Amino acid sequence: MIWYNIFEVIFNELEFYCYYSKEDDWYVAKCAENNIASQGKTIEEAISNLKEAIELYYEDNEPEFFIAPAFVTTLEVAI
């Protein structure tokens, strides 16, 4: 799983922590803060589609002006 910062905190932009993974022939990009997801045939397309989905979501929803930073780690579990 790879994390990607999609926005920078400048002017009216907010920073979101996003990750993407490969599922079959598609890359799936998901936003950690608001559970918005999108997909694309390439990583760049998935990220671009996710950015558009987030922008469309916040046209109708008021964003939180403070989003706490995400802390990411890996976890090993014996199964």
C-alpha cells in the first residue's frame, strides 16, 4: 500500500492522506479522512479521479477546517 498526499495546505486547499492499491487491472485510490474512493487504469489516473471525486464531494459538504494528521503504520498478525 502506498500513501500519497493529494493536496497541500495553501489558500483554500486542504491536505488529505490517500492511499492506493492494485486490484486486478485497476488502481484503486482511497482517501483516509472521508472514505471517498476512485479508480483508474494507471496510478496517475486513479489519483486524478480521486482528486475530482473529493472536489465534487466538498461542493455539497462543508470541509472540516482542521484535519488531524494521520499516523500510518504496518501491523503483523499471525494467522
